[in-house]
Amino acid sequence: MFRSSIDSFIIELQIEDRIQKGKEQRERENERQEREKEREFAAKAKEKERELETKKEREEREFAAKEKVKEREHELLLKKMELETEARRIESTTGERVKSSFDVYHPIQKFDPKVGDISLYLTIFER
């Protein structure tokens, strides 16, 4: 009987040892799964961060392109204004020339046949 109680005690110890090893193995498996989940979460976070960086860079490039277009339009507008100003200046200069040619004829009096000599008038007109 003493032998059977020792055997049963040994069996109980073996069972407890197996139970303990099973618990430890389940704990290790749970820890491994948690680490894997953390790695997956970190990988997803890095992927999201890369996507955000890519999106930000793309938006910055688009903004720079829009600014460049605005700057070109502004330069075009300034050039157009300069050309309009120059055209107005040329027109005003041309208009003055035309007026000045009329001013030359203004001092010449109209011919009055009762009083004047036609040959004298024509000589003045030719000059």
C-alpha cells in the first residue's frame, strides 16, 4: 500500500508538471501572438505614416506648381500692362505728330482773291 501511495503521488506530480508545462506553453504562445500583433500594428502604423508623408509631399508639389502658375500669370499680366502702357505712349506720340503737322498749316491764311495775289499765295503754300 505504501508503494501505491508513492506511485499515486508520483503520478500526481507528473500530472501537475504536465499541467504546469501546458500553462507555460500557452503563456509563451500568447506572448508570441501579442508580439506578432504588436509588430503588425507597428508595420501598419509605419505604412500609414509613409502614406501620409507621400500625400503631404504630393500636396506640396501641387501647391508649388499652382504657385508657379500664379507667378507666371502675374508676370504675364505685368508684361501685358507694360505693353499697353508703351502702346498708349506711342499712340500719344503719334497723335502729337499729326497735330503738329496741322499746326504748321494754321499760320497760312486762306487766299482772298479780292485782296491777294495768287502767285504770292502759291509760293507761300509751296514752302
